Amino acid sequence: MKKLLITGASGFLGWNLCHIARKEWDICGTTFSHALDIPGVTTRSLDLRDFEALKQLFAEVKPDAVVHAAACSKPNYCQNHPNEAYGMNVTVTRNIAGLCADAEIPCVFTSTDLIFDGLNAPYKETHSPNPICIYGEQKVIAEESARSRYPKIAICRMPVMFGLPSPASPSFLQGFIRTLREGKEIALFTDEYRSSVSASTAAKGLLLALEKAKGTIHLGGKERLSRYDFGRLMAEVLELPSTGIKACLQKDVKMSAPRPSDVSLDSSKAFDLGYNPPLIREELEQLKGKV
């Protein structure tokens, strides 16, 4: 089996990707703050910001391909700690792109829908980025740096994702479920829209991109739902009490990072390549009894 290096293996997306990809790849996954074991996957604890250690990893593993999923991805944290986040989100990405260019191997970099301002959805790959938060700004810089260093890199812009949690990193879904099961109220935005997919579906999209994509590609779902509508659907499908779900607006909640109102993605390009995300109801049905 060919060797696939996955960064951020303990993260929500990386952990799900390891479980999907191990069927067809010999995987080495990097972890940092949360070391963990994944059956069938070799894991290495590594600070990706240490360039010499990163080079040594490439020399030892000799990967045939790389998926760079590690990131400092919490927008509020990035807003409050921009310098720390920059090292992970930009510098590490540029270095990994360079090492993949030197080795002439396929590389996928996971970017975000938050590179857009929310005013012209649904967004195609041809729309110009215009981020309104530091996390989005850093991902734009990372895209440009990676593309400059390695023109053959595939840049996958990801939507907000849900699904089975990694032992170290849950999705927003777990917080929703816990709150409702405890009989507490949860306020969800009626004016924030995303094109969500499950992490397992996103992982399949990343592997497809590794094989077929060139340049930039969007891996959003086929539906545009507000946070509120997603919550109501989730409660219905997972048979959770829904009386605690309350509607609110973005302006009602004070957050460090500004949030765009609608960054739903037009993923037609990926659909044409064979990316086929199920409807959100179907994705949630598959999670019943597992989350």
C-alpha cells in the first residue's frame, strides 16, 4: 500500500480521515497536543512548527502523498492569539507545500469557507476571498503561500462539519446533543447559513481530491441550512428534546471573531468529479445510536 501522511490526526477531521483512508493507504498521522492510538494507523507526535523535525519526518516516512489537515481552527482563538495561530495556519502550510514540491508528491491542503465575507453565497471557486475574521485571513494567506510554493497542490475549502468525535476533538454536534439531553436551552442562529457535511463525507472528498483535483475545490454539501434549522433537524432525527432550541441572531451573541452570515459553498466542481454528499437528514440517520 502507498504511504499517506495525514497531519492533525487527532483532530476531528483528521481522525475521521484516518479511519476512512486506512482501508486503501498505509497511514502515518501526526499528533501534537493530544497523542492517541488509531487502530491500523501509525501515529507520530510532532510539533509541525519545528521545520527540522518536519523535514526529518518526511525523510523517514517517505510519503507518496500528503493531506494537511492540521490547523489552529477555532476562529475566536485565532482572533485573540493571531501570532500563535499564524505559525500553524500559514508557516506550517507553506513548509509542507514546499516539502511536497521537493518530493513531487500529491498534496491536499484543507482550507475553509470562512475565507468569504458572507455577502455573495453560494460561493464558487472563482469568487474572490474577502475574509472578515483573522482565521479566514490566515487561511487566504496560507492558500496563496501554498499555491506559490507548489502550484500542483489541491486546496480544498471545507464547510462546517459534524459527525463522530475524535477522542480529542468533538464537532459542534456533540455540544448540541449534550445540551439538549441535559434539558438545557441552546440558542442557534437563524441568520447564519452553511453547507454542512459529515466528517466521513468530507474525508471521502479529500481522498477524491488527492486523486483527481487540481487547484482549488469546494467540498460543501448539497443543502444550505441555518444553524437553527440544522439544530431542529438534528433533534428530530436523533430523537432529542427540541423545546430547548431557541432562535437568535448573530448580533445577539458577543464573540471575539466576526462571523459571516452565509458562506454556503457551490461544490458543483467536486460533484462533477464524483463527490456525492448525502442529504443532511441521511447523514444524521447514519449517526443514530453512535453519537
